[in-house]
Amino acid sequence: MKNLSHSEWRLSVMALAALIGAFVAIFVVLGELNSTFVIWCLAVFALVVAGNAIYVFNKRKKHETESRNHDHG
């Protein structure tokens, strides 16, 4: 868990924790989940994960390109 909290994916992990926490809290308090709320939460979670994935892959690509430039230069 310590490695994951310092990982590039920590935003997605935090979003997943918030999603599960919200679902559990609403289920405990209200006893049921509104399907529209669930769909919107899952859509927002998917956007956060997609944005984080784009960030991570672009960062790795940039780092890979910089390391190649340093090796050749």
C-alpha cells in the first residue's frame, strides 16, 4: 500500500476509494443506491482513470524520449 500511495496511479486509487466510500456510506444511511447516481459516479470515475492513464503514458513516453536523447547526445 505504501508503494501505491507514491505511485503515478495514486489519483485513480484515491478516486476508487472515494467511489467505494460514497457507495457504502449512502447504502448505510439510505439503505439503497439510486441507479442514476451510481451511473454518474462510475462515469466520473472512468473519466478520472482515463485522464490519469493519459498523464502516466505521456509522462513515461516523455521520460523515455529524454533518456534516448541523453544516450545519443
